[in-house]
Amino acid sequence: MWEYTKKVKDFFLHPKNVGEVENPDAVGEVGSMVCGDALKLTLKVDKATDRIIDAKFQTFGCASAIASSTALTELIKDRTIDEALKVTNQDIAEYLGGLPKEKMHCSVMGMEALEAAIADYRGEDKKSVEKKEGLVCECFDVYEDTIRRVAAENHLTTAEEVTYYTKAGGGCGSCIPKIEEILKDMWFPAEKPKPPIKPKKLTNLQKIALIQDVIEKEIRPRLQADGGDLELIDIDGNKVIIALRAMCTDCKMAAVTLKDIEQKLRTLVVPDIVVEAE
């Protein structure tokens, strides 16, 4: 059994601001009776100052829905539209002294009703404003952008938590894998491939120094290990002229050795180096 705070119980038994504002300046409706929760919020706004002078609600739902709706109307009255937009579902829950985690979706419903009412006041299409990207939960009509926003604002990391806050996944459950994909993308995004680093163009002096360095550190030690050696004779542009020494002088694999040296220099210096024997 869920544990409700004294304030939740009081607002459920003695709700405030129930009904509908006469000739409202803003109307926000979210949820549906088919899904089990529905909320209609109406506002009266002083258009000269954009201040909310009255707020009332009609809701179909549980004790938490009624209490959350009461808290919402109490929080936003006498605030400007911009100030009201800063009210979050956590503000609603905290005003009530907390809600059971299974009932946090009621506070989210209040926040969404407020956003819908303000969009209506400003003559905006709520779905257009929110840039909804796709329906995730067909059972409760929950969209991806809603899941992302609520998860980010409330630090939700599991599909179960998303269900508590939005009801998404609480019906047939077929959308749970998609919810998990969204959360994985939010908190553990795949690392984007880094663009290839464009090789820095070498000056002639840098290229000569690098060729000499590669020969001394990468090529000669390997030849010397087998009793061979080489001597760098000249560097002319991208042409490197060498002389094979010691055991390499009359080796039948000399041509292969030259090709290996050329490939090493192409890899570590510039790709169009040509190696020739003296």
C-alpha cells in the first residue's frame, strides 16, 4: 500500500480551485479517461502584466492526481506566465511533501497541463512547440521527447522509473525496449567517430630529418640484427637513395629489402616516397 503525506490526503479530501474559470484566457488538457488520468486546467490572465490571477482544474484520476492538480494551481496563481513555466513536476511533488514513486506521473501530468495552457494562451500548437519526434507508448500516448525531457529533469535511468513518471510502458509493455534504447542513448551515448586527422605538410628540412630518424631507429636496427646494414646516400625531393651494406650487399633478396624500406618510409613519412639503390 502506498504511503501518502498528510498534505496529499488533505488536498484529496479538501481540494482547492476545483472547477473551470469563467471565460478562461488559457485552457490546457492532457491525458484521457481511457488511459485512467485526465486533467483540464483553465487560467485567467491579466493581459497587461501576463500574471495569472486565477487557476482552476477538473481532473479524472486518483488521490495523487487530485492533490497534484491542487498543488499546481496553488503554485502558479499570482505568477507571471514566464514564472509559471519554471514550475517543474518536482516542485509539485515537493509542495505536497513528496509522492510515492508509482504516482510521480501525476505531477508530470500537472506540468504538461500547464505547458499546454500557456501554449494555448500564446496561440501556439503544443505539439509543434514541443517538436514531438515520435510516439513511443501507444497505450498512454507518450512521445519520445516527453520521455527524454522527464528523464533528464528527474534523473531517470530505468524503464521502470520512466513508467512511474510518465506511465509509458505501464500498459502492454511492448514499448519498454524502446524506452531502454532512449535511456541508453541519453546516459551512455555511442561515441561518435572522430574525423580523420589531416596529415601536416612537412617542410623539406622536416622531411629529411624524419627520413633520417626513421632509418636510424626503425630500419637499420632490423638489418643489423641479421648482419646487414645500409647507408643513406642522398635525399632528392621524395627520392631516397641508399646503399645496402654488410650482408645485404650481395643478398639475393636485396630487391625485396628495398621495397620493405620504401613501404616503411611511405607509412611513417609521406606516402609517395621512392627508394632507389645507389
